[in-house]
Amino acid sequence: MNDEIDHDARDAADAVFAALLARVGEGSPRPRLAPTRRAVELLGDPHRAAPVIHITGTNGKTSTSRMIESLLRASGLRTGLLTSPHLERFTERIRIDGEPIDDEAVARNWDEILPFITIVDVELEQAGEAPLTFFEVLTAFAFACFADAPVDVVVLEVGMGGEWDSTNVADGQVAVFTPIALDHEGRLGSTIEAIARTKSGIIKPAASVVTAIQPDEALAVLEEAADMTESTLAVEGDAFAVLDSKVAVGGQLVTIRGLAGEYADLQLPLFGRHQAENAAVAVAAVEAFIGGGSVRLADSVVAQGLGGASSPGRLQVVGADPTIIVDAAHNPHGAAALVAGLEEYFDFDEVAFVFGVLADKDVAGIVNALARRPGPFVVTAPESDRAVPAEQLGVYVADRIGDDRVSVEPRLDDALDEARTWAAEAPRRAVVVAGSIALVGEAMLIAADREWGR
């Protein structure tokens, strides 16, 4: 009987996702806040039901969000976490106390909010505007789910940008910035300064602002925004820092100087110096939230919070014999971090990149970063209407790194088989799937289905 109930609940949750997909997708966000504000107003302002830590940036947002959430949970708080996109199921995006929201709660909350979403759609139509988008509805839905749970604190990852992103209807007590670089230029601007200005819109009056190390032009924008809102600004390298990072089994040992104290020899089960930097930002953000940056967190809280952190799809090993690593590097900054992580934490002589991208990405910049590693590129495409077709992408990549390093397999499973065959022919070879979060999610499902991790 329970299996039947679970099956019905999953079907209902999948139907909710299908209803969301019928709307304008995440690749085409509307630069507006009024419709989301109207939706949450009709829902009784669930975005005000719990304090918010708001996270934006170009790379590292999801990893940092997950570490912040883990630290808060280790502190004894009941948490809500919204991240995007998902890797396997959309319920991953909305987490309650560390777990994906259950299917029954998805179906129940959807039934409760749908009449109000319909009201907003009708009002928009009457005003000659487009209906609520996928992400606008998802954001309102997540707030309703968090209020229903209920939670003590919400960790909120921006979908795109900041100023006009749907999540910005909430007022973050703490505004967090991961590294800002060029990405989504068509939506956010063609310079780092312009992108930083859009992202700085999440800073609300008298907030605590915590930022990773930034390019000078981005930091200047954040300093100006903090000054205008009378917010406090804590910058990595000055107010807090990574003091040490050493390779360890399953990840790294890190020592962090936070806003209110030092935390030594912490086990972080994630690879890459950039993850140590993300951890420092997360610790500072939680210090800012819990004690205004003046109260040191308990050693046990930090050890448990970082030790229990995970970041699926980021330098994650999903297969063995040969090793298969997935990483959601979908812009040059992320690709450079991937290559640095491979060089520091692994000892492969060569890697085969299984590579696919979406059409709005800086393909040349990503390829230039990845091509520093010797080995072939097996070009493919994720299952997305925004994907660059494999044959077209293959020609583009070959023009940049040479025909001898490039092959094309339109189907991801075939691309993985080809790359695994190459990697098995010599020791110290591996397969790395990169270029698209959608591609990484599909690869993880294939690896799990074929039990390559065992």
C-alpha cells in the first residue's frame, strides 16, 4: 500500500514539474519583479516567514549555498534551501532540513498555490503581459513550501543576476557574493562591472554583505552598493580567509580564518581550492547571520557543517575503472577551476573530455581552459533545446584545438563509451564530463544505471 502511495505521489510531483515546464523556461527570464511580488502577496507573503541568506555570483553559488545550509543545520536550525538548476529531479532544488522536498509535499503545496498563480496569470494577460515564467512560479512555490514546513531560515540562491531575479522579492539579512565573472552577457551585461551591478541588487538596507575575492571592478560596485544601503561589507582576504588547504583522502583539510575566529584542520569532502574558498565564504556568511560577525561558531558546528557538505556535479567522481569525473563547468571561470582542481587533487596523465554546451555559453573560453589538459575531446550534446548540436560543436572545437583531438558522438551514452574505451587503454587516464549542468546530470544518471561507480 505504501509503495502505491509513494508511486502516486511521485506521479503527482512529476505532473507539477511538467506544468512548470509548460511555461517560459529558465533560459529566457523576464527582467521584472512585480509578477512574483503579486504572487507572494496573494499567498500571504511566505517570503517573509523566515529570515533569508541570499546568494549570487557567477560560479560557486550552489556549492556555497549548500555549505551555508549545512552549517546552519549543524547549528540546530531547521533550514530551507533553494538552488538551481537540478541534476536529476527538480525536487532537488527545494530542500527542507537537508533533504529534497518529498513528493507528497510538492503535490499538496502545488494544489494550494495554483489558484493564486492562475489569478496572476489572468491579471498579466489582461495587462498585455506574458504569464508567469517557470522560475517565477518556482520561486513563489518554494517560498510556500518553506512556510508550510516551516523552517527557521531560508538559504536562497539567485537564478540569474540579482536585481530583477524572482528571488529578490525577499529581503536577505545576509547577502553573499561568490566570484563574479563574465557569463550570461546577453542578459546581464558585457562587462564585469555591469554584471556586478545587476548582482549587487540583492543588497538590502542594513544587510550584512559577505563576498569572495573579486576583480577590482566588481568589488568597487559592491563597495558602492554596501555604502548606499548602509550595509556592512566583509571581503575575503581581509575580513576572512583560507589560511591553508591540503589534499586529503576524499577531499581536503582546510584552515579558515572567519569573521570571529579561526577554525583549523577541517575535513572538507570536496575537491578544488575553489571549494576551500567557497567554504570560507560560507563560514563568514553563517557567522554574519548568527552573531553579526562577532560571535565565533563552535568548532563542532563548523566541523560537522563542512564535513557533511556535498556538491553534486562539481569535481565529483561517479565511476571507476576507468575513473569518471563530472563537473558543471559551463563558463571559462568554471572551466579554469576544473582544470586547476584536476591538477592539484588528481594524478592523471591524460583525460578525455566528454563535452557539450548550451548555445548561450562562451564555447571558445571554455575550450581554451579545458584544452590545457592533454587528451581528446568527445563532443556530444545534452538533451536540451538550447544545446549546440554535436556536429556543429565538433567543428567549432576542432577549429580551435585540431581535428586529431576531436571526435563527435551525438548521443551521450555513446560518447561516454568511446571515452571510457580510450581511458582503459593506458594507465593514469580518466574521463571528465563538462560544459553543461544538464549534460552532467544526464551522465550521473547513466553512471548510476550502469553501476560504473562500483
